[in-house]
Amino acid sequence: QVHLVESGGGLVQAGGSLRLSCKHSGGMFGINAMGWYRQAPGKQRDLVAGITSGGSTNYADSVKGRFTVSRDNARSTVYLQMNSLKPEETDVYYCKAHRDGPYEYDYWGQGTQVTVSS
């Protein structure tokens, strides 16, 4: 069982920065990708950024050049550095771990609130 705990959310002014952390624990065998998603009330959960076990990254077009996803395997943590934040990026941000293969499964954290004031 994979356990994910997000932290680092909060209130920031437009143009400001935040760094989210996702600490993972448990059976990470077979987890080949981690990702950050965000969701506003009543809307679908959308991918913000992802990173594979090999270090490849991908980003939503809207955050390219402003957000950076990274991982520190020694600390069992995945980060999302968010710069130049916009009010419309106020959402709950979730961390996901994807297990591939015959037991394909997605694990989710509880989410962390990010509020960007104008």
C-alpha cells in the first residue's frame, strides 16, 4: 500500500511562489510515475506535471516555464515548484503515484489547498 502526504499549500499573492511536497511511503515497487494534479470544486482533476522513475517530466501547457517538478529519492519526496502563480490557479493540488503492469493502480494523496489572491 502506497501512502502519499502532500504539504506546502497556502495563501500567496498573484505572482508569488510556492513549493509543494509529496512524501511517499509504503510499497513503491512498480511505481513508475508520480504526478501533480489540481481540481477546483465541481470540475475534473487535471494533470499539472508528471515525472517518471527515469526522470522524464511533462507539464500542462498552461504551466510550462513556471512550474518545475522534481524528485528526491533519498527523501522519498516529489516536489512541485510553482512560480508566477495566477489567481485562476487556486485549487486543491493532489499528488498521484501510478503503478504500471498487471496490478495497474493509481494512489492519491489527500490534497493541499493553494489559494492565489489577486
